[in-house]
Amino acid sequence: MTIRGAVQGVGFRPFIYRLATTLELRGWVNNTARGVFVEVEGERERLDEFLLRVEREKPAIAFIQSLESSLADPVGYANFTIQHSDEQPGAKTALVMPDVATCPECLAEIRAPRNRRYRYPFTNCTNCGPRYSIIEALPYDRPRTTMKKFAMCPACEHEYRDPANRRFHAQPNACPECGPQLQLWDMTGVVLGARDAALVAAAEAIRAGKIVGVKGLGGFHLMVDARNEDAVCELRRRKHREEKPFALMAPSVEAVKALCEVSPLEERLLRSPESPIVLLGRRGGASDLAASLAPGNPMLGMMVPYTPLHHLLLDELNFPVVATSGNLSDEPICIDEHEALERLQGIADLLLVHDRPILRHVDDSIVRVMAQREMVMRRARGFAPLPVMVQDELPSVLGVGAHQKNTVALAVGRQVFVSQHIGDLETEQASAAFERVIASLEDLYEAEPVAIACDLHPNYVSSEYARRATKHPIEVQHHYAHVLSCMAENALQPPVLGVAWDGSGYGPDGMVWGGEFLKIDKYGYIRAARLRPLHLPGSERAVREPRRCGLSLLWETLGEAALAQSELPPIAAFDENERKLVAQMLRQNLNSPWTSSMGRLFDGVASLIGLRQKVRHEGQAAMELEWLAARSTDAGAYEFALRAGQDGQPTELDWRLMVEEILRDLQRGEARETMARRFHNTLAEMILRVAQTQAGIPVALTGGCFQNRLLTELAVARLQSGGIRVYWHQRVPPNDGGIALGQVVAAARALRQKETR
Ligand code: ZN
Ligand code: ZN
Ligand code: FE
């Protein structure tokens, strides 16, 4: 665990020592320039208890601003010790802290009628409040934050200068006398109200079914009453967001528990200083939530208020609201109120704004618990820009990430700073945000990268940027970056078998890869195995239409005869003319690129069992397949063939036997959920079988497919029962949000080899 905040010089290490020994855990604790570092070893339940009790029982004056934990291999410590502080000279990179959720003391103040900060939405202290979203430059000092335009009143100034005060050197310190204030605007910018009246009127509007743009910590949210079906539908229509689920903000953890099943680990996440969106299983039975929040989705993305503004607003409402990012779909989140007048025009009815400028956009982070660990699926508020520590000193390298869910990463010494989530680089707005984030990361750490790493894909906006910024960008294969990213956060050394499964990534052979087994050695990677490729009739259209993948699976398995079987769901999903067209594409190999993508296999199977023929957003069919499979406990798996490649070609995982078996299941009238489950079981079996061909070296699971909890848990269990060590993502997303980190590591490896050559 790395614990940051007011945890040094407050008896934190003795506290950790006592707690660890009480629980009979072994390991050590020390202070580093980066915070308190703890390694504990013991039984799983004790470790969980330790994690939960650290926050609950910490010394009264200690304050945790971030707590990052991940599970690692046992070392075999004999006892628990307090180690000497490791003071590496020159290793003190000033850390920019992430934005921290409101602390209990500040919350009590804004709720206490006699306090001078009663109902003041910008209350904060050294333990909580904005950081990364307002810092212009280091060192972190008020004149170098967006708070510089507010002169502190004498009372605030006094707190700020008093070492005994909780607001001693709290850079964003403010009060109703001297700090930022709220206003309520209509969409022409006319001020309808100010201060508390603005907040009350905004709450009133939400209650009346209006869509209100709320300027928060790292950008705008769009908020509507989550119980109001008409309002939620209207928000979907205006935002051009068809079926993607909306995240919710509930007034309290108790309110979350009324809607969802919450485990102790999930509760810790909800209450943590990072305060992310936690993906939770919905409770069965009726709820008064609008049906179109997350159609057909057994999960809800839930968070609780994390700034005084959100606390006050939700206290006022006392019901859950949709809190989705303030943007048109695919654009980055809007951070400025004047910009919002344009960008949220036609989306929001009203804007609740304030005059504390947001320097950089920071979206809400998203976390899901799987295999009893946290997995960060979107790393932004609360986490960014905390670094990932690596084994060796790295040259200063910038990784510009991939195309979807883009992030960038910058190496400084042994730390890799992974930026906040930027998003899909589909729009001009997103590209501009991407360049701003790069400039600001380089600025903050005064870095002049010696190399820039980018994806091998020639047409990614990020790759084009790299080619503009440097003569010789280091191009990194997409799945290689995925695997290195997973290895980096788990501190793994080669050899490792990386299982990189996702929707698509450019291969050095010009093909679309995505069902890859890459063996990582000291120098690079070998493509040990891959999924048998399938055609994508219609290319990009096949990504939006699983039926095209379904048809392709049938075509490969049964040949042209498949087309006559109009009772099969993928065939039935086309009309006569379309069928002819697609057949012609496949027959003549027109506009039908080959791909070894696992994402497309998921699509194909979803189509085959009649689950979904067209999708509205990326990964939709695969997600629905996961939910369906999770309802079954069937232990069966389908047949598949493992075929050794000739002439150094990778081993091929041939899924045609599986398709034949699914067809038999269909004919027998097997339940869809049984087939979906058997498909998942088959994939876990495939991973084990390939791993067994690699002398049992450790396996790293990475790529967007491993956001699938069932798949990850099945694969982990299957490998572990086969005696193979397995690792997956915890702090860094398995999806393309983790690519930038992998690129940085790959570039460092390439540079090192150049030197030794
Ligand atoms: Zn506070
Ligand atoms: Zn003041
Ligand atoms: Fe990917």
C-alpha cells in the first residue's frame, strides 16, 4: 500500500505496526518521499481487514489523501518491522496530489449553522479539496493555482498562517467572505441567482425535471432526477447518448446501499478520498429509478458527493441524480462556464456555475471490484497524476497512448506519471485536450522527453502527433504495450506470457490484432499464439453490427452453405439483398479484412446465440454476453483446436469446433445463458492450454476484454488451479487507458538495447 496525505510525523508507522501485529500479519512499513509504504503478508481475510481498518482506526490527526493498494506475490517475511526511511538523494520528485474528496471535518462545518462556512460550497482544508485540477505550476503555492485571484480575508489568512490550524498552508483556503461563489445562469448567460439562492434554485429545477449543468471540481456534470424517466430520456436525446449507461450520484452510502449490493471493499471505495464511480450490482426487486438509466444493465455506476457543493446539492435533493459528464458524447468534459454556454447549449436548461477556474479537466474515475481486488477502469479524479513506480530509472520518455480512452504518460526517474483520462480522440475538442494535457504534464515536471513513444497504427491522431513532435517516434505495437503496462504495475520481470485481448490494435503485418498471446522476453516479444482470424465483411461496419461477425463465424465453419440456414440468428438478421451483398464480399474478399480480434469473437458469439445483432456503443454485445453468462453456473466448455504454427508462425486457436458445438446447443434449444457461460468457460480453458505450452511462465491478463469480470475471474481461477501464476490490472486500466504506460516502458527497453548494442 502507498498511503499519501498527512501521514508523516503523526505516529502513523507505529499505528501500522500495531495493527499489522494484532492481525498477525508480517511485512514492513517505511516513510518515503512519496508517502508511507506498507507491505503486509498473511491470510486473505486478514489482509482485507487490515485494509479496511487502516482508514477506520488511523491516528486522529493523520489524514489519508490517497491510499493505493494492490495485491502482490508473497515474499515470506518472518515478522513485521518498521524500516528506516529510504531517503534516496535526488529521488524527491515533488508530487502533485490528486483532488481529494471533502473530509469529515469540512463536511461537519458546512452543515453547522453557526459555523462561518455554513453552506459554503468551496470549503476545504489541507486534508481535502482541489489540487491537480487547479495547479498551474510547482511548487504548489496559492499564487501558482487558479485561487490566486482570490485574496484571503483576515480570518482565512489567520488560519492559513497558524501551524496548529487544519488550514495551515491550505492553498485553496476560502470562505464566504473572500472565496469563490455560485451563480445560476440561464443558457444565454443571464444570472438568475447567486450564492445559496443559486444552489436552492438549481435543486428546485432538478426536482422539476430540468437538466442542469453543474460546474464541479474537474468539469461540468449534467444532472437530472434519476427517478424521472422523461427527464432521463430527454437527456439521452440531447446528449446523443443512445444506450450507454449513466452514472449516478446518491446522497449517501446508505442511499447507494438501498439500490445496490455493496461489499465491504466496495464500501471502502465509495467512502475513499478518491471517491470514484464504483460499478455495483443492482439490488433485485423494484426501485423508483428511471428505466432508461442503464437499459438492461444489471450494474449501476454509483458515486457519492465528493465536494461541499455536491454535498449541499444532494442534501437539498435527497434523491439520486444522474451525474454524467458535461459534454456532447465523445467530446471531452467541459470545464469553463463561458465555454459551457456554447458547448452545453441545447443540452442543459440551466447552469450552476462558480468563479473558481478549473485549470485541467478531470473526469470521475471508475472502479470495479473483480477477483476480490479493485480494478481501475478509468483513472482520473482522485488518482491522476499519481505515478506508477517502476523497478529501474527510466529515460525521460513521453507515451502518447492509443486512440480510444486515451491517456498519456511521462517517465520521470523511477516514476511514470499517467495522465487523467482524456477520452476517444475522435473530435477536434478531444485532440486539443490531448495536446493540452501533454504540454501541462511536461510543464509541471519540467521534462523535455528524449523520446516519444506512440502506437504502431499509422493513422491514430496520437501517432500523428508523435510524428509531428519528433523525427523518430518509437512505434510500439498495441498489444505489446498492453502487456508491458500490466507487467509494470505488477512489477513483473520477463519471461511473461501476456494475454492481450481487445477489440483491435494494429499488427506489424498490417492486420487487425486483438486475440494475442505475446511472450515477453528480455528484448521484445514473440507472438506465441493468436486467435484464428475471421473476416470482417464491411470492415468498420462489422464493429457496429455483430451479425456480420456472426455470419463470418458461420462462413468459416460451414462454408457458403451457411447462408441457406436462415433459421440461424446471424443469417436471419439480414434481408435477402443484404445477405447477397455480404456473401459477395466474403466470396471475393472485398472490404473484408482479416482480424484475430477477441472483441469480434465476442460479437460473433453474441450474434450466433441471438443475443444482439447491432450495437449502439463499443463493447455493448460483449458486456451483454458477460451479464448473461454470469446468470448461469454451467461448468461445461466447448471444444477448440490448438494448432502449432508452421515456420515460426504463432500457434492458432481455432474456434470452429466451438461454433459447431454452439450450433448443436442452439438446435437442442439450450438456454442462451448456458451457451454464453460455456463460451466464457472455453476462453478460460484456451488461456490455460496456451499457458501450458509456455513452460508455465507467469501470465499477465490485459486488454479491454479483461474489464469483463466473469472472464477475468474464470481465467484467474483456471490458471491458478493449473499451478500457473497469474497477474491482472489493479491500478491502471486494462483497456486502452493503460497503453501510454506500456509505451513508455517499451521505449525505455528499446533505448536501453540501443545503448548496449
Ligand atoms: Zn477538509
Ligand atoms: Zn475568507
Ligand atoms: Fe487495446
